[in-house]
Amino acid sequence: MEKGLAQVVVEATGLPESPVANELQRLMSAHGTNADELTIDQLREMMVDYLNEVFLELASEDEIKSA
């Protein structure tokens, strides 16, 4: 049986699978999709949103440290 895109992404990170799978599941839920229906275009959109979240968190931490 062929692996779904979500599983391929989780495995490809080389990171512990459980936390990565949980975060990916959170992102898919927020974007109204699931592992069975995930497309490459949806994955791209999710990753853009995820990176924006990370950058905003880092910027916020920098502001707190410099205050």
C-alpha cells in the first residue's frame, strides 16, 4: 500500500515522528483537511502559515528580550 503525503513528510523530517505527526495534524485540522486528502498545494499553504507562525514567535521573543 502506498504511503500518503502526510506520512512521507513526517518520515522525511528525520525528527521523532510523534511530535511531528501531532503538529502536522494540528495544521491539517486548522486548514480543514486530513491525511487522506492532503495535496501538495495544501501542504505548501500549511507550511507558509507554519513558518509565519514561527517567525512571529521568534520576533515576539526578541522583543521581550530587548525590552
